[in-house]
Amino acid sequence: MDEKTCPVTTTLGIIGGRWTLLILRDLFSGTRRFGELRKSLSGISPRTLSARLKFLEQEGIVERKVYAEVPPRVEYSLTARGRTLGRIIEGLKDWGREHSGAKE
């Protein structure tokens, strides 16, 4: 199986970027505004957060909703496709709980 047809490579191409899993983790808790995500993700730059959200939106994982208000309000939430990643997020949580502090 080459890299272009490998399902693991395809998945990691979407969710493997730095910060991406943490952004998804936060969005699984519900709709968030940019500032809420930024506060939750200590250390992420606004530019990086914006780029990751834009990429996830292009991939059909995240939906961006802009409200015609002053100042403008923008909210991010998972699409139906994005919610299918829940199994992966839950699997990572379970693995982390099971192996936290484990020495090999």
C-alpha cells in the first residue's frame, strides 16, 4: 500500500497537524468562539489557530458561522463529518488514561 492510498496517512494528513487534536477536543464539547479556543489552547498563536481552523473548514471537519453583529461574532463547531472523529478522540483519551505514568 503506498502513501496515497493508506487510510492512516489520509487520517493523519487531516488530524495530525500540531494543535489539531486539541482544537477538535475542545469542539467536541460544543460550539466555541475564536477567543475561547485560544484561551483553552495555552501557547497557540492566533495565526496558527486561524490557519488550523481554516484548514479544518476546508476539509469539511469544522463549520464557521459568522453573525452580522458589531463587533462581528464568529463561532466554530464540528460538522457531521467532524463528529465522526469522536471515536479517534475517545480512543486517544482511553489510551492516555490507561497508560499515563506507565514506564516501559
